[in-house]
Amino acid sequence: MIKITNGAYTYGSQTGFHDVNLQIQSGEAVCIMGPNGSGKSTLLKTIVGLFSLEKGKYVFNNQQIDKTFLSDSDNTGPFYQQFGFVFQNSDVQLFNTSVNDELAFGPEHLGLSKEDVQQRVNDCLKLLKIERLRDRVPYHLSGGEQKLVAIASVLTMNPDIIILDEPFNGLSPKYRALITQIVKQLHHAGKTIIISSHHFNQIRSLVDRVYVFSEDHTITREITADQLEEMPRFIDYLDNL
Ligand SMILES: Nc1ncnc2c1ncn2[C@@H]1O[C@H](COP(=O)(O)OP(=O)(O)OP(=O)(O)O)[C@@H](O)[C@H]1O
Ligand SMILES: [Mg+2]
């Protein structure tokens, strides 16, 4: 489904990532780990088509995703619709004047009826236990509240592939447990999950496979969750990145 071969992206003279090889099948749950600044967010933004590779190849469902593909809006609409992306910084994601409008924005653009949109909004507010935030201004919310609203606003679109960039940051243990439970349910329902994290134990029960970036901005390990369970010292390393 998602295949990147020898992929590289740079910001001017600053390397985002290089020589990255990654393959994710439909319905898998995968974690991207690695130190600060190693390239996780840049890779996730490339997968959803916010950046195009400068070197190498990205193929999504037999379609090459490159500058030409991404510059044609006939392509990008259906392509973007498959992904729900929760940004690492929620404040860049939220731009509506109420939480209700924020959650309604995505499904409204999918052409659903007003009633169906409101039903999805209500369901997601309830799922994330944030009904109390419905009429608040997203910009005024705390960091943790913004994160929950950002996750809810992605779930209202019911995308096939859910990408979460450090979703647990700033959340209390109670909400971390709730998000874990929701991501598990989504995975069991057949969604593809890609998640980045600095703490293996946070995502341990969620993922099938882990890709590990080094400080040198490239993926140096790919390992299954089952293999990891036999490697307590490596788990210790991955839990303290
Ligand atoms: N807009 C930008 N302009 C220039 N360099 C950038 C930009 N965004 C990221 N970088 C650089 O690209 C590299 C990879 O950054 P990225 O944000 O992908 O890392 P990360 O692994 O997500 O880090 P973190 O764990 O801190 O979120 C870093 O060296 C970073 O400084
Ligand atoms: Mg990041």
C-alpha cells in the first residue's frame, strides 16, 4: 500500500531524512521511533503528501506520488481523503472558531448531509469524552485539550489510514489510556495506523512493527513487535529515545 524506496527530503540545506526504505500494508499498525530531529515528522508529512520526495520513490497503491502527481488537484483530493493526520503541534491543525465547527469541517467537505455531519461530531465528542469542549474556541484550549480536539477532528472524517504524530504528548494518563483504547479499536476495525512516539511502552500494545530512525536522519532498524518482546535491552533503549 505504502512503499518508499531510497527516499530523501531536505529543507534547503537541512536534511529531513535520507535513504529511507519503508513498506506498510493495508491494515497494519506501525510505529516510527527515533531521537528528536531524526526525521519522523518529515517522513509522516511525506507519506500524506504534504512534501514530495527529492530523491527516491514513493508508491501508494500502485500510483507514484511525486511532484507532478501532487500538483494536480484532480489527484490530490481523492489521495488526501484516505489519510487522517494528527500533527505533532495541534495548534497548526485547528483553525475554526468552535470545537463543534472544527469537528464538522472535514465531514462537511465530504458532502455528507447536515444531520450526518452533526451525528459524526456528536459521536466523536463522546468517544473522546470531550463533550464539555463543544462550544469552546480551539485556539483558547490547553495543549492537551487541543490534542484531543485534533484527534477527534481527524476521526470525524473516518479515514482509512490514521497517522498520529506523537499523539500522547501532553495528555494525562487517563486520556493516554483512552487514546490507546481508541487506536486499538480502529486497528481492529481494519484501519491502517502509523504512529510516532518517543516511548515504546506507550505504543507497545498497539503496533505490529517498529521503524527506528538514527540521529543521522535515516531508518536503521525495522523490527516486529514480536521480535522486540525478546529484546528487553532494546526495548529499554526505545522507551527512552
Ligand atoms: N521547516 C523546517 N526547516 C528546516 N529544517 C527543518 C524544518 N522542519 C524540520 N527540520 C529539520 O529536519 C530534521 C528532521 O525534523 P523532524 O521534525 O522530522 O524530526 P522528528 O524526528 O519529528 O523530531 P521530534 O522528535 O523532535 O519531533 C531536523 O534536523 C529538523 O531540524
Ligand atoms: Mg516530530
